[in-house]
Amino acid sequence: MTTIKREDFIQSIADALQYISYYHPVDYIKALAAAYEREESPAARDAMAQILINSRMCAEGRRPICQDTGIVNVFLKVGMEVRWESGMSLEDMVNEGVRRAYLHPDNKLRASVLADPAGKRINTKDNTPAVINVELVPGNTVDVHVAAKGGGSEAKSKFVMLNPSDSLVDWVLKTVPTMGAGWCPPGMLGIGIGGTAEKAMTLAKESLMDPVDIQDLIARGPANRAEELRLEIFEKVNALGIGAQGLGGLTTVLDVKVRDFPSHAANLPVAMIPNCAATRHVHFELDGSGPAELEPPSLDDWPKLTYDASAGRRVQLDGLTREEVASWKPGEVLLLNGKMLTGRDAAHKRMVDMLNKGEPLPVDLKGRFIYYVGPVDPVRDEVVGPAGPTTATRMDKFTEQVLAQTGLLGMVGKAERGPVAIEAIKKHQSVYLIAVGGAAYLVSKAIKASRVLGFPELGMEAIYEFEVKDMPVTVAVDSRGASVHQTGPKQWQAKIGKIPVVVA
């Protein structure tokens, strides 16, 4: 009988979470590097380059790949011959490991978990509790998969109860375009089939822990129906032309995972969960000999890329006019310089409430740009921690009022804007720019100064003022309302030519 000590288990969880905060799985990096070499879309290629450069920087600097350091998912297979030397429950031990990892002084991770989610939404301050799945299995070891799932990709999770005669592939191809780019492609799709509603979702989530091996499967051919589905969905989703960051291109997914389970004769439950460009997970096993030893990957597995800033148009934000903004073209790369504000969900809600009451805002937005970001706390000599963009569509419902009543000139975020926001941007001759989701540490190096100007009690959701130098962004919606997230995928779907483009 194996004895697992409490401290060994807790420290292993903590070490694993620190490890995955700055190390991408090597299989993901190799697959992304290969996709980068194949990519023909300049915009998508630029986005993938930033993700790869960011990943190497994080591995070298041991800082988070993404500012959204995720909600913790743990899958445990506990051998029935294991004995625990602990006065704590399994759940409490996992959460203590999470607490240690997220409060680590040398690499503090962003706490994103809120208690009372449908009420006061109060931050737990240490990213607990984790979401834990436990199986009792034969054996005398503890098998552990640890993942940190970002909110942008988790928000795009889908579930459907199909009729047994319905086409699963047709549902996937209809659904993926509705997910937009908020899940930060290129990533992976995990698909769970069968069981019950909750079983299908668990299958989909757990499948994302599997290695990226679709190219091996293509080479050897499918051995069962699940593998046939993987290949068909992989080819057809990439043929949609969505591309990296939704900008249009050859690669939207690097792999598709499929797991199934027997289901009721009347049902075909199907779950689909994407993993983003900040794919973070690790596997280890405890056998009673001590905590897990996680070997750092070799940096030789990362391509040696540098970001060429000379391709972008340098823009001075201070004193920028609407006439200058009107000259920017959809898909154009800009390098931002000067002062910008930040603000996301909570700050926008506060601002709109104040505007409705006729109260002055804590900062004048007229002629300014606002960056949708919730940065990681800085460590050592950093001005700010990793500070990549959050999904902009969550701010769509505030956009018309904020543009109309404050004179805000532009916004920076990630992914597409919805029709309401695009109409507001066009009406007020504003602009929407995107930074690359999954390049948070790279983006943070462009931020040379930071200070809080409003709502300090909101923590990472406060209004900051950043001073930036050559921060790379792409024009996603211009002042006339043209959106690259609408035009880019259509163009590349037509170029790929495997799926007919439907003209509305």
C-alpha cells in the first residue's frame, strides 16, 4: 500500500500550476510553429508569431503566458490501494495547492474566481476553489492532470442534445463560426459525445488534456469512429477560414479531440469546449516517494523568432484626432505610443451607472483610447505584469452610451465586435483595435508606466493609465464600420475553397 503525504500532494499541485503558468506544452508549441510555417495569411501569421515569441519569453522569464491565469481544473485518478497521511480532505488539499501557487511572491498569478457568482460576485483573492473531478481506480498511485482554463475560451463552451439521426459534424460546422474569436484561436476543440449532459461536458474538458497528435493520426489513418470524426472535423473547421485570432487564415484549430460514452437510445448529447492559444496543462503521478518533479522543457523546442515592429504605422495617442483615425484601414498594423486608459466589465458598469446619475467620471475619456485588460500584478522591477486583451464583446452593451456621452475615441481588446457595437463605432466615427490574445507578456513589455486613476477597489478591473511604446495592434473595425472579423474569414474560406461561402 502506498502512502501519499499531505505536503507532497499540496506542493505538487502548487508546483504544477506555477509550471503551466509559464510553460506551454511542447506538443502545442511544435504544432503552432508548424502551422506558422504553413500560414499564408499575413495577419494570421503575425498573430501566431506574437504568440510564439510571447511563449518563449514566458518560458525564459517564468511569467504568465496570459494575464487570465485561469480557473483551475484538476482530474484525479486515485488508486484504491493508496493511503493518505493527511487530516485534510482531498478537495481542501487541492485548494491549498491552488492558494500557494496563485499567491507565489515571485510569480503571483491573477485571481479571477468570484464567489456568489449570481449575486455580489466577490473575488476569493486566491483563485480558489478549483473544479475537481475524482475517479477511484485500481492501483497504488495518484494520477493527476492539472489545467488552468481561461475565461475567454470557457465562455465559448457549447452543449446540444441532438436527435440520434442528426449530423454531429453539421452541428459543429454551424456552431464554430458563432463562437467568434474570443476563444483565441488557434487552439484545440474538445468534443464529448454521449452519456448525459454533464458527462458529455466532462468528456470534452478532459479530452483537452490529451497530446496534440492530429498529424500522426493523419499519417496512420483512423482506427475507429471517434478518430474518423477527429479528422473530418479538423479538416472542415480549418476550411472555414476563421484563422488565428479570427483574422482569416489556414489554421483555426491545431487538433480536435473526441471522447465518447454510451448514451440513452433517445439521446445524442454533444459538448464542445475550445482550448485557447494559452493552452495550459500538465500530467504527473505520485507514488509515495515525494512530490512531483516537473522537468523544464528545452527552449530548443521553441522557434527563435523576433517581432519586427518596422512593418507597423507608429501612432501617437496623445492629441490624436478623428481625422487621423479615419485614415486607418481594416487589417492595418499600428504601433501605439503615448497614454491610454484601461477598463473592462466592472469599470464599464460603474461608469454607465455614474453617467445615468449625472455624476462625473473619475477620468475624462474625451479623445482617449481605452484598453480592455485586467493585468497581472507586477513583480520585482516590472511596471505591470502580463497584460493581454480581454474579449471585447462583453463591453458591446456599454459602447453606444460611452461613445455618445464621453467622447471616447477608440477601444482596444481582442476578438470581434457585435453588430450593436459596430453600429456605434460607425455612428461616432470611432475605431476598434485588437491586440493578440495569448501574447500578454509580450504586450506588457510595451507598457512603460502604469498608475491607477479610478475605482482602485476593483483591483485588476480598476481604471489604469498606461504609457505605451510601440504596442502592436491591428485595426479590427475602422471608423466606417468595416470589420476584419467579417471580411477576413470569408476571404480565406473562399480561398481554401472546401466549404461554399454563404452570402447573406
